[in-house]
Amino acid sequence: MSSGKQLSALLLLSTALTFPAAALAQSTGAEGPPPTEEEVPDEALAQGVDAANEGVPGEIADQQAAPDISIPGGTIVVTGRRNRDITRASPQVVTVLDTATIARTGEGDIAGALGRTTGLSQQGNGLVYVRGLGDRYSLALLNGLPLPSPQPLSRVVPLDIFPTSVVASSLVQKTYSANFQGEFGGGVINLTTRAIPTESFLTVSGSLSGDTETTFSPGYTYYGGDYDWTGFDQGRRSVENYGALQGFLDSGARINDEGVDTRAILRDINDPNLYLVQKVGDLPANFSAGLTAGTAFDVFSDGRFGIIATASLSNKWRNRFITRQTAVNEELELDTDFRELATDNRMLFNGMLGFGLEVGEHKFRFTNLFIRDTLKRTSLEQGTDFQDGDDELIQNTAWFERQLLNSQFVGELEFGKLSIDLRGGYAQTQREAPFEWKFEYVRTNNANDPFGDTYLNTLDPQRGGAIVSFSDLTEDLWYGGIDVGYEVTDWLNATVGYAYTDTERFSTRREFDIRASSAFPDAFGALRPDNLLGDALIDFGFDREAQLAGGLSPYELNIFETTQSDPAFEAALRIHAGYGKINIRPLDRLSLDIGVRYEDAVQSVDPVEVFAEPLNSGSGTLLKNDYWLPGATLTWELTDNLQFRASASKTIARPQFRELVYQTYFDPESNRQFNGNPRLVDSRLKNYEARLEYYTGGGGRASVAGFYKEIENPIEIFTSFSDNDIISGFANAPKAELYGGEAELQYNFDLSDMGDWLASQQLVAVANYTYTQSNIEVGSDDIAQVFPFADQPASNFFDDGVPLTGQSDHLVNLQLGLDDLDRLSQFTFLLKYASERVSSRGAGPLPDIIEEPGLSLDFVVRQGVELGGNEIELKFEARNLTGQDHEEFQTNGERRIEINSYDVGQSFSIGASLKF
């Protein structure tokens, strides 16, 4: 064997052991030997690889196969020369992250890995923004099929609930093509799950982590139940276990109707284990554990059947010492000033069972995914209301369950020049937030008040309160589609397809305010919550004779339902879509991908009557629209290494269900409440882009691009204040435009000439920068529709020329890594910067609320060792070495107030995975 082929074989073997998912075109969990040069099909050689071949010499990279990608309409590579990677050969602007690239970032979830991609930024709640546009302008798919979100405020599923262990590749497409859904503003993110391994394997992994603000530091929690650490409730929070409460909810009666047993309901909901805050002296370290296994065997004469199963559990703690202020006027003089210590305990469980079958050129994939994301939140906040001089002490306890169940089938059939894709499945998301408790104690600081120096909760809105709420959301999604492609000639490919989605959501929120009449003794208000609402005091509150015998003026305990007008909603979205697309290559170096999609959609949101006597706000929505959505991309190969792209398209963005529902919702991440607007309408976008791409071989490339978007009726967030609480709402701005540019550079430096231990090393450099500008256009005659108010001038909500919410002017990502080509050994520095962005509009004359993500630096080490013939991967991570904090504020240039700001600190993690 020649030295070149020996080196090729060595590197391919090293890649298979280190990054098994990148070793075979048809295997995303490929533990086992790599294919020989003769076994790699020509089409795989033509496709090459993108980020998986960072650091692999060009002539060897050309022999490796592409990562597994499953999207509507089949493969993204329709034509091309040998020695071309996916990014280059695709008819659209795409970036592909395979398992090797994802692993280099060291991120435990796919959202973190995608946040390193050009033009993408991650929000704190796991949402990935494309080119500064919010998640409503992004589209998330799993194996080419839609994913419903378990997060009420998000149209797309938060991607931080997907561990990297279940993802074989992630494709980001920034230019629209008709085979994707029409809700395509910034881009599409398609996750492809792992499929067929080449041999049986078992991988066990675990990690420990912590951060300087949380681990071994004081925090708060409440007991809950014995199994809370798993993210599964033992039944204590199940409302059906509380007879009086469940009976009332099922009765159709209102809480103040005659015959409602208020006393029994109060005793029912009184469980100190669900609201008694306890201080933890030393919060524990975070932990995670995972298990992945797979096997495959030959079937039929030319087939292979594989099974992959994975499960993981993580338990993480986070402290946030939050500064929360509000302003009374545009000079930003303080209205309130609070400090809050919030302790979040997040439990994430993932399970996936996948079956794959390959028979000849046909591929079938049956994937079942279960994700449960639970947040146990406890907080205490103390501050001053400057309008009356009172000090307030507020405690909150909550339990948020988010769950995704997804079962889908994909069949990709190849009959020579004819290809047929069949896709379908069912998904269900649920979110439950039972027993959200809020207790408020007030100190008046009034010298004439005998209790003026004492925090009291007299169960009176003027001095304290006790509020409990119950939320439940279920969304069901059925989807299916067929795509048929045909290679008419070697220069013309055609694809047609049909897709159907049927989404139904039912959500309820019942909030109850527990109050006492004016004769309630002030001394009782000094009791802590479990005594204030203890069974003894509840019984005493309903025993008039006992009160008189105790020398007290009789008082009463009552419950008021604050959500009585709109406690429940049902929503639906049904879409029929058809498309046609062709790829024409009239010249050897020129190709045109052009298509059009037709979508007919009906979206509705309607209040549901839960009471025997109807009462609601009439806040329903019905949107019936159909669209023709064309898209075209021209690719011109100027030289063997340089190509030019230009694209244009029309797309849409529909309002999310949660944005339409006139119902209050608390978001624990942004620490504020949201309320929907039933009068929102669809947004329409026109998209244009041009770019130059230069490829150096061996995974190296450079590109520059410019883009422009024109948006009609963009949906924006605005903010108001109600009883000192920040309330965020939604409204259509008249128009907006967004434009900017991108630059990306990726290069690998061979260090073999430096000798010694550097002989097998290479330096990997990846850098990208995105510049974005946007502005909202508001005319004097423009109108904004915000329920329940009458139509108003749009200028009441939006200022002309201000940027879109969520858009940063500058995004920078830099990776510098040292890789060993002979074995798994990587040292990587990752730098990320995002300039400030508007997170919400200011209320009235107040300035906008600004978020400053800032600069963060991470360091990741991955090292492979062998122990007893088994492969072990060790990993060390150090995150946010720059100590960048979370800053969300308002400023008028002279004064600044903090809306939701807290220290983040540095985090560290050690982990290991053992492969058998």
C-alpha cells in the first residue's frame, strides 16, 4: 500500500473511532470500521462533507461521506462535481453541522451548537434566532417534519431540550425553497436523528458541573415531593387528587356562586409542601447521565435493519440575583426597586427509540422521541414601592412541566431517476403549571401604624395577598406529505409535493385570589404562609362563634377568580400546501433552483365556556388566508473555487397561538408576564440575498453575503405596567425592513512541519461575523389594533425608525482549536459576541427595554483514551470565562434602570463517556 493510502486508511479509521457519525453516508451512529475507498459510492464522493472535515486534508476529505440529512424533497445535493462539499453543492445557502462539528463545541444541547453558526444567536430560553429575527421567523423541523412547541410563547420548540446525542446532523438553510413550509422568514433548522449503526455498540456517559453563582452557594427551594429531582411529580400536584377543587372545576359553577364550598376548596389547596420556601445552605452540583445503544443486522438480500435507543437525565441548579426596577416617567425616576433571588432546578429527561431500514436504494426511518423538561422555581424578592413608600416581600413557588412526544415515519424511495418521499406522523406537546403560588407581605413604614415596621399579609390587596393559579396546555399535531422527484435529463430535475398539517391546542388558566374581609386581625398577617393558610386558621375563618368567643370582630375568607372572563381557549391551524420546484443547469457552471408553493390555511382561536352561565370577552380570532410563495436561487461557478449565489423569495409569518390568546402567562425566563392580542394578522416578507463563496479544499472556505428583507405587518412586543407588574403584549407594526451582511472564514493549518508532538496536530480556525440593521416604518395614518382597546395610531406603540425586537447589530463567533489527527484530542476556544438588542418596546413615553448579551469566552477539551480495550472520551468545559452578566435595562442616555439584570458567573463541567 502506498504511503498516501496508508495515511488515508489511518485517518479514516481515526475518524470512525472519534466521530463515528461522520464516517458513513448512511450511518449516523456508525460505530465500526469505515468504508474503503472502493466502497464509498460516487455520489457520496461528490457530496463530500462540510464541517465534519475541518482539519482533514483535502484529498482524504474527498473520500469521506456526507452526514445524514433528511428533508422534504430528498437530498439537498442535486448535481455537482467530485470533491465538493454539501455547503457548496447545495442549490440553496446552507450550513451543515454534523456530529463532529457539534462535538467540537462541547455543547450538551443542539441550541448551543447552533449558536456558533454564522448569523444565528441563541436566546436564554433555548430559542435560536436567525439574522436577528425572532423565533416566529424561524422554522424548526425534525427529519423534515414539523415540531410543535411545549413552550406557550414559542412557535418553534426550544432547541435546548434536544441533547446532541440524538442528533446526527443539523442543517441551517437561510434561503427559501418551495419544498419547505411558507413560514420561512429568517431560515429553517432541520435536525436529523441518528439512524442505522454499522455494528452493535453501547455508550455510557455522565458529567458533573456547576457555576460560581450557584454551586455550593445558598439558594431557595420548597419540598414538593420525593421524586422532584427526576422531573416527575409523585401525584401531589395532580389536581384530580383534590376532590373539592376538581369537583368545583368540573361543576361549571363560579367560585362565588351559592353552594360552592369555599372552605373545602381552601383546605384542598392548602399543602405547605408546595409553597413553604426553605433556604438551602449549599446547592448541589449539577449532574447528567446518559445511555445510548444500537445494533444492526442484514435483512433480505441487500438490506440492513438498525435500532438505536438513547436515554438521558440531567438535573441542574441556577441562582439568579435579579435587579428589577420600573420607572414612573421618561426621566426614569424610580417607581419600584426590587431585588430577587430566584433558584431554578431544571430536570430534563430525553428518550429516543429509532428504527432504520435500508433496502437497496430505499431508506425507511421510524423515530419515536420523548422529552420532558421540568422547571422547579422558587424565589424571594424584596423591594420598595416609591408611590406609597411601602416595602414589599414577595415569594413565588412554581412547577412547570413541558413534555414532547413525537412519533414519525419517513420513507425515501429511489427508482432510478424517480424518487418518492413519504413523511407522516403525530406529535403532542403538553405544558402543566399546577399550584403556582404567590404570597406578598407589606411593611408600610408608617409611624402611625402599630405594625408599620412589620411585614404583614392581611389577605388584602392593599397589604399583601395570596394567589394560586393552575395552567394546562395540550397541543396535538398530525402531519403528512409526499414528494416526488424526477431527473428529466442530466441538466433538469423536477420535484412536486403536497403537505398537510392539522394542529389543535387547548389551554386553560385558572387563577384564584384568596382574600379576607376587613375585620381580619392584623396580627394574623404576621404568620408565615403555611400558618396563614393552615387548616386551623381556615376552619377558624369559617367559625363565626369561635371568632366572637375569642373577642374578635367576625371576618370571612373568600376566593375570587381573576381569570373568570377567559379561563380557557381552543385553537386550531390547518394547512394544505402544494409545491412544484425545478433545478435547471443549462450550462456546466450555472444552475437555477426555482419553485412556487401554494398554502391555504385556516387559523382560529376561540374562548371556551367553562361556566354554566356564559361569560367571556369575545376575544376570538379567525384568519383565513391563501398564498402563492415563489422562491428562486441562482448559482454561478465563476471558477473552480469561487461561486456566486443570488436568491429572491416571498414568505410569511403567522401569529403564534399564544400571541393571539387573551390570557395572562408568566414566563420564568424573562421574569415577566405576557398577554395575547386576538387582532393580530399574518406578516408577509420579501427576501433577497447575494453572496460569494470561495472554497480552498480540505474543509476550508470563505464567504461574504448581503441580504435584505421587507416585512409587512411584523409582530412586535410592547410593554406596559399594571400594578407595578411588567406586562408585555403583541401588536402588528405597519412595516419594517432588515438588511445586512455576513462574512465567514474557515481554515485548517497543518502543523506537521513543526515536528515532535505537533507532527499530527492541526490548528482549526473558524470565524464568522454578521452585521444587521432594521427599522420599523410608522406613518401618521397607520393604525394598530390591540384588544380590548379601540383602534389607535400605531405611533402609540411604535416609534418610526426603531429596530425590530431581538435584532443585534453585530454577531461574532470565533473558534480556535488544536486537533490531533491520529487520535481524539481537541483543545478549543470559543468566543461569542452579540451587541445590544431591543427585547421589548417601552410603555408609553418610556424608552425601549434593551438586552446586552455581550462577550463570552468558552474553553473545551476533549480527550480520548483506551481502557481495557474500550474507548473513553473525557471532556472538560469552562464557560463564560469573561464573566458576562445578563443585562436587561432601560436608558434615556442620562439615567439607566435595570429591568431584569443578574450575574451569570463562570461555569465548569467535567464528563466522560465509555463506549463498549
